[in-house]
Amino acid sequence: MAQNFRRYALTGVGTSEADIPDGTDFPAASGGTTGYHTLVGIHIANTSANMVLADVYISTNSSTSASGSAKYYLLKSTPIASGGAIQVLDGGAKAVVQAGDRLWVKLDSGTADVWVSVVQEISI
């Protein structure tokens, strides 16, 4: 079975919650209502002149905002130097998300670019 690789890119992420996939939930498997995907890379680059603190978390419901839903933090108030970057999943680490989940990124100040790599539909 072929694997479907997908990338998501966001620019100018700031103090408002930004979600991946942008404005939607991770999708169900083709023709189904469930499905699992593997996050294989999350890269955040600080594009600001000053250090920022980054939060990265997953919500597990279909709300259009992470406010009020359960948050499972991958990073919490993690510093990223000006012009610096961080790999959220490193050393071969991966995270599995289910259809209906969302990945959220938020900074305390400034802006960042975010790149997420996903293997879609690893199982139904």
C-alpha cells in the first residue's frame, strides 16, 4: 500500500492560535469516517527580531477553536531565539493524530513560520 505524504505550511503565526490543517480537522480516511495520521516533523522558525515563547498542542475534538477543548501540549512556553528554529519532534519521535484532531501553534509575541510533515491514512 502506498503511503500518502502531506505537508502543511503556515507563515506569520503569532499570538492568535493557528491550526493545522488550516481551518479544518485532520481528515478521515478516503471513504470513511475515521482514520489515523502520523506527524513526522514539526519545524518552527522564529521570524521576529526578539525571542518568542511557543506553545504547540493538539485538540481532540472538532471545535473551530482550541478554546474550551482539551489541549495536549507538545511544547509549552518554549523559547526560540530570534532567527532561531526548533524541531518539535526530534530524535525520530512521531505523534499519531486521529480524524477530527487539530494541531495548534501560538506564540507569546512576534511571528514564526511553521512546517508540518504528515504521513496520512496509516490506518482506518
